[in-house]
Amino acid sequence: MGQFAFLAKTALRDSRKNRGKLFMFMSSIVLGIMALVAINSFNYNLVKDIDNQTKSVLGADIMVEGKKPLPAHLKVVVDSVPGQRASQMEFFSMALIDTKDSAEQETQFTRVQAVEGNFPFYGNLVTDPKDAKERYQEEGGALVDDGLMLEHALSVGDSIQLGRQRFPITGRLMNSFGSVSLGASFAPSIYIDQSRVKATELVQTGSMVEYKYFIKTPEGFDREEWDNSAVRMKPFHAEDFRVTTIEDQKRNLNRAFSFLNSFLNIIALVALLLGCIGVASSVFIYIKSKISSIAVFRCLGMKGSQAFTVYFLQIFILGFIGVLIGTALGSALQLVLPALLKDFLPYEVSLSISWRAIMEGLSIGTIVTSLFALVPLLAVRLISPLRTLRASFEDDVAPRDPLKWVAYAAIVAALYLFLWTLTDNVRTSMYFTVGLVIAFCLLYLTSTGIMWLVRKYFPTNGNFVLRQGLSNLYRPNNQTRILIISLGLGTAILTMLFTIRGLILSNVDSMDAGSQPNMVLYSIETEQKDEVAALTREMEMPVVQEVPIVTMKLAGWKGKSKAEWMQDSTRTAERWVMHREARVTYRDTLASDETLIAGDFTGAVSPGDSVLISVDKGWAESLDVWLGDELVWNVQGALITTYISSIREIEFRSMRTRFFVLFPNGVLEAAPQFHVLVTKTPNNEVMAKYRRAVVKAFPNISVVDLGSILTTLTDILTKISYIIKFMAGFSILTGLIVLISSLLLSKYQRIRESVLLRTIGAQGSQILKINATEYAILGGISAFAGIFISTLAGYFITTVELELEFAINWWAVVIIFFFVVGLTVLIGLWNSREVLQRSPLEVLRREVG
Amino acid sequence: MSSILSAKGINKIYKSGSRELAVLKDIDFEVQAGQSLSIIGPSGSGKTTLLGLCAGLDSPTSGEIILCGESISSMSENDKASLRNRKVGFIFQNFQLIPTLTALENVMIPLELLGQASARKVSTDLLGRVGLGDRMGHYPSQLSGGEQQRVSIARAFSNTPQVLFADEPTGNLDEETGESIESLLFQLNQAEDTTLVIVTHDLILAGKTDRMIRLKGGKLIEDSYNKTEQQ
């Protein structure tokens, strides 16, 4: 105990004149931990709030939903559940709105929610007046979205027309209820009583209607048991009905936000890693500056382990203070994040302190700081006391110190574990860890190679300044390895963040609203299609696409029925592709946004021939089928056997209707079908006129304004990109601090040499040029290696993980390269300024003595 | 008098790539307790290497060194550190004070390592004896060369060592300061009855010790006693 007290006291005493040097070490940790705690606090609060608010989002304990009314045999099962019930029909439709100042009516694409019963059971519809939600069903009125009413200057008491039926507006709907989908943002809601739907004549064959049945179960009812019974659920699945309980909803919501969660976690971790690089490089340089003191301690009888303890305590305590400050700042910063993200999230995110994030920040921060500091600190044990007699004695750090390798292994293991804890993804954690190890090895080899090359091909003649600058790269006390590794890793991570951020943002930008078709007409019946096309052309608008759609279901594939596949435990097909109702079209040519990648496209079949269809590549992979495989379809009760003759790839960035399955002409012409027409309006005025004309003549047709959807989408994506920029900014800032601190600390390496040169008469400009040469080479090599590594990693991440097209942004690369080189040279020269401004003795006393 | 330091058949070879450089060749000598010995010789003759080996700062390639009755050639690094802490003191040409510690704290280190509760008191007394009672709170960079060497001497004597090794103790000092340091060194040496081993170029300083050994090219070529010492 006495010994430890002495070592602790020595650690404290020895740190006194080094706190400036150690400040940079601490700043790296502070920023890294701040990002980690802020982001994790936000994440945990988000998850907690999702949990708390799930009940009011679902509005009931159990929901059964499908695309048709509940068949009698399923109704029996639903009715066997005790409790209160309600139902809802949900569909999109055009609403006609009277205008105050003209005789013409305006139109608006809306989401109609036709409610039967006292739904929602949980949560509240907020209306103005307050009692409107209790009256609208009885009075045959409508609750209309507040935004829609404001946009069209509607007041309570005005009316709104849905199809053939007019509804008096009973109240304003002040909240968006029950939906977290983006669809809710595109189309404002209108609530009506379900008994009024028939009068609107909006629901016809082929109409897309979602039927939902809600149950509020009594306390004690085991929802999970009811939901998990395979025998009970099988008939629901067979009829394509989905059953969701509150517990499912929680899981779904958590999954829906897992992407945001993972992204934020990765960003936080990147910030932390950059901080760790800062820790390792600053401790490495710090320990180098302490070698002579350590040798004296050893000479006076301090054991290797005691010397190690002295410096470990210094680093650990300062690191822990850094972690504490980072945690406090991160928790404080968390107050900013919800305000920043609130428009994007369907929830109010609470501003509570997340103790879990704080504990994680403290533990992860302390462990990684200690581990990353450990590698350079271990060398302290082996510093020979002989250094007191021979300053140039080099042979004291055993190259094969086994503990060093144990420390490396512990770092890799800890990184992997933390990544795993944060992302909950084994593969991502492994890729990230392996990537870092490879990057480290590449940079280590690069620095070793450079030292070897410079030494081997050193120019014996030539400019003194150049030769001095070059020889600094391999002479004793060189900083080549530490700077190339820390600058290289920092540059690699920064460039990768920029690259990936840029790629995500450019993919967002490529969904350019201006050049795309901006209007889609759904639910056109066969007899209406020519008239609608004519109306479109009359208004001098192009018919960009006019396609028939036949809805059908997959009944079997590769020789087995769907029921048989469902029983097959070796099945590889994904659920969505088996159960989803397919909307299929037929034509004899490929569209311009489709590319044939395998087989031959067959445009038409004669009666009696095999039906050869074309399918989308992703769809085929999801069902695990390929060329020649047999698919059996249930088309409104009739079974059609088809064979895959071609595979297509569809350009998903174009705003056209896309079809996973394409039939040839000559098969589906007689099947029940509806049509879709895509057009482009030149301006808002024509759009409004066209919309009114279509809704008036064909009330069953839904006109979707893609322009406004794109605007909403762009809005959301702008917010997402803002979050990405903001969070990435954290990491970028940490990276810069790390780069700067590594460089600033490197001054202690060169100061003696510079002072000696100065003493023997070197001009200030010569010292500057020597240092500039060394730093420019180091900066250039580090930046090049970092960019090379980030390009490899960026290619892997974008193509394999994000499935985006990879492209190198040469401008960004050139800017980053010159930025890193410039920063390195600038700080290198900044480090030399003291040597030039003060007397050599003063500098030695201040910086070394 | 009993032997306190004994070197038997010492060889030290440094390897540089495939080349071998023999720095010390077959060195044999013994030092009695309380004796003062100077090691002299031209630059590169192996004086400092021999001092490092005798003090247990390095290990010989072959041969045996017995210090304070213990063979240090086969000792672990930790045992050697412990022996140095208990029985050995050092004075260096370039003082080797810890720049981040005050004069008093520098002197206290060996005693604190030994776990002595009286470290502060003993060190304060010692600094007073070397004439630095009023400079105890100063850092090395705030002291002159002579003052730094006084602190170094105080530190060397703080653990009442049996053997004190000094490497060119006046090499970095002017003549006047050097002389005062020398007299301080011998004064404390006599008062504490410490064995003194000094590496020096200074023949006048060497002449003040009881015995002198001369090295040349890594070999011991002369071992002589000064007049006052009995052969």
C-alpha cells in the first residue's frame, strides 16, 4: 500500500510539467466519448419512448389486417377473443374541396380512414372542437387533417366531397394517429364513419383498400400465446391476413429504427476510434519524451513494473478525467439532438439522462483508453537504466515483448466486442475490426518500406536541406512510423466518412423531381382507359406510361405448391415474396428502364404454348428461382403455369411504375384488371386543372401527385442528410483534433535537433525547410495511404453493404490530400516557431529541461 | 577490510549487425569496502561500460561481478534494481535529475522507493548539508550546473549507500565549481564511510582517490594505489 502511495505520488509529481503535452491526449478522448455518449443517450431514449408509445400507435392490443374484408371462418377466430372491438377501412382517394372565391373545386389526394366502433382504444385523436371525435360518426361528418384545412382555407362546418358523397366537416384533426409510415406524410387523413363508405362509391373491384380489425383485450389475456399459435395463425396467413399484437409492434418499430440506430452507433464508434488513435499516438510520443526520466528512476532502483505503474497511473487518471468530461458533455449535448431530429421522428423523444449510455461511455471509454495507451506504456518496463550513462543506447525495448502482442490482441477483441454491443451485428463488427487491422498493417508496412527506401536510395550529393529532411525520416528518434499510422488511419476514416456520406447524398439527389414524370393515375378500369388517355392528351400532356395491372398470388414454384413449401424446413424463399400479392403487367417489349441480364425475352405467346415470363433479378433471388423454373399463379381463382424465360434488372431511380413480374401478350388480356397511367404536367396550374377534370369524370380514379410526394421525400431526405452531416461532423472534428494533436506532440521529437542546428549556425529558413521537407513527405505518404485504404473500404461498404453504386469523388480526394499535407506541413512549421523566436538555451529549458 | 565489489574475467561484446565489438576484455579487480577507486583511460577505452556493469546497469557478455556480496551477473532486472536501491548511489556527468520534480523530490526518490517514512526529513537535512537548504522547491531547470550536481550528490547519499558510482562527476562543471563538488563528494564519502568508484578523465581528481585503474582498448593496463593507501 505504501509503495502504491509512493508510485501514485510520483505519477502526480511527474505529470506537473507535462499537463500541456497531455492536454491533446485528453482532448481526443473527450471528443470521442462525447460523441459516443450523446448518440447512445439519444438512441436509448428513442427506444424507451418507442416502447412507451407503442400502445397509442397501434391503438389496440391486437390488430388483424388484410386487403379484403375478413372471411367468415376467420371472423369466428377473431370473435373468440374476449374484449372490445372496432374496425377500419383505409384507402387513398381524391377529395373535392369547394373554394371560397371561385366556382371551381380544388382536389386533394387524401388517406381516408373509415372507422366502425370506438377506435382508438389507446391514445387519442386530438380534434378541434374537442368533442368532434365523439360526434363525427353519429353525425355522418368527417374529421379533416388540420394542415389540409389550413391549405384550402376550410372551416369546421364546411364540407368536403369523397367520391359521390359530401361530408360536413365536424372537426379539425390535430394529430397524425396510428401511422409511422412515410405514406402518412404524403396524404393528409380524413376520418369518416364506415357506414358512409358505400355511398362514396370509391370502393370497387381492384380498389386498394386496407381492412383493419382491432381488439382491446381484457387484462390477463395472453396475447403472445394467442398470436404464437401456429395452428390458429395458419388460416390467417393462408388468406394473407396479418396479425399484430402490441408486442409485435414494439419489435417492428425497434427494427424500423435499427438502421438509424446502427448508423448512429457506427458514427459514434468511428469518433471513439479516432480518439483512440489520438490516445495511442500521444502516449507513444509522451513516453518517448520521458525515457531519460524513466532511466533515472530505474537507475535509482525502481523496478520495471513500478515505472510502468507510475506512467500508467498518469495516463489512466488523465484518461479517466477525459472520459468523465466527455461523458458529461455528451449527456449535455443530448439535449440538442432531439430538437434537431424531432421533425423526422414520429415521437416526442424525451430529454432524460440515459444512465445506460453514461455507464457505457464510462466503461468503454476507460477500457479503450487504457488498452490503446497500454502498447506504448508497456515499453516503459523495458527501458534500461543504462540510458543514464549512454543517451544513444538503443537496445532496451525488446522487439518481441510478448505482452505487447497480448495488448494488441486485447485491443482487437475489445474493439470487436464493443462493435458487437453497439451494432448488435456480428458481420458488421467483424468487417469493421478486420478492416481496421488490415489498415493498421498496411500503414505499418508503408512506413517500414518508406524508411527502408529512403535509407537505401539516400541522395549522397545534393541539397543539404533536402538531405536533412529526408534523413529525418529514418534516423533514430524518427517519427515516421507513428505519424504515418496515426495520420494515415485518421485520413482513411475521414475520407471514408466523406465518401460514403457523399454517395448516400448523391443517391438522394439523383431522385430529381424536376425531370421525372410527376403524376400517376391508379384504379383506371379497362373501359375508362382510352377516355383517360384521350383526356390527358387533350390537355397536351404526354402519356408516359399506360399499363394494365392484374393482381395475382403465387400458388407454387419449382414443382411444389405454396402449402408444401410452407411445410418445408429447407425452404430458402423469403416470406415477403411468397405472400405478397403480385401486381403484374403484360407487354411485348422491355421498357427503357429495364435491362435484360439473362435469358431471352418473350413478348407474346400463342394459345397452347408455354407461358414464358420475365422476372426481376432481386425478386428471383428472394424466391430462389432462376431461368427455366416453373411458377404457378392464382389469378382470381384460375391457376396459370408459367416458366421464367428471362431475368431483368430494373432501374429503381426512375419514377415509373415497376413490375417484378412481366407476362407476355396473349395470356392476361381477359383477366380482371385495372390500369395505371403515368404523365407529366408542365406546371401546377395545369396539374390542378387536370386533377379536377379526372376526378369529376372518373371519381373512382386516384390521382397521385408525385411532385408533392417527391417534395415531401426530399424534405425527409434533407433532414436525414442533415443528421448524417451533423453526426459525421462529430467524427470529422475528432479526427482533425487527433491529427493536430499527433502533429503538435511531434515537436518534442525534433526540438533538440532543431536547437542544435540553430546553435551551430543554421538559418531560420533552413530549419523551416528541413522540417517542411520531412512533414510534407510524411503528410503526403500518410494522406496517400489513408485515401487508398478508404477507397478500398469505401468500395466494399458501398457495393456490398449499402448496395449503392461506387464512384470516387476525385475533387474530394484531391482536396483531402492537399488538406492533410498542408495541415501537416503547417503544424510542423508551427512547431518550429519557438526554435526560431527564442534563444536555443531558453527553448531547451522550456521544452526539454 | 572485506571486498565489496569484485569483477572476475569480465568481457563485454557489442554486436552491430554481423560485426562484433569487444569493449572490455578479461577485466579482473576487487575493491575493498570504504576504499575510493578511480577508473581512468582515454575516450572509448571502456570506462563507462565497466562502471555500468559494476553498478548492475548492464550485464557482461561473460565473467562475474559481485557487488555487496551478491553476484549480479545472473540476477534478474528487478533484483538488480532492488540492490541498487538499497546499497548503491549514483552521480552522473549530466546530473540526471528528473526535470519534473523539485530538488527535494529528486532527493527523496530512493528513500520513498525504500518506503522510508522519514524521506522528507532526511532529504531536507541532506540538501542543507550540500548548501541548498533554500533551493529545495526549485526545479532542475531553475538551478545552475553546480547546484544540480549538489542535488545529485544529495540524492546519491540519501539511501546511505555502501557503494557510490560516479561518472565524470565534475566533467560538466567549471574548475572552481568542480573543486567544491569534489570536496563535497569526498567529505560525504568519509562521513558516511561509503566505497567510491569514479570514472574520470581528470588525473587530479583521480589522484585524490585511494586507488586508480587505467583502461586502454578495453583492457586493464594499470592498477595502482596512491601514497596514503596501504598496498
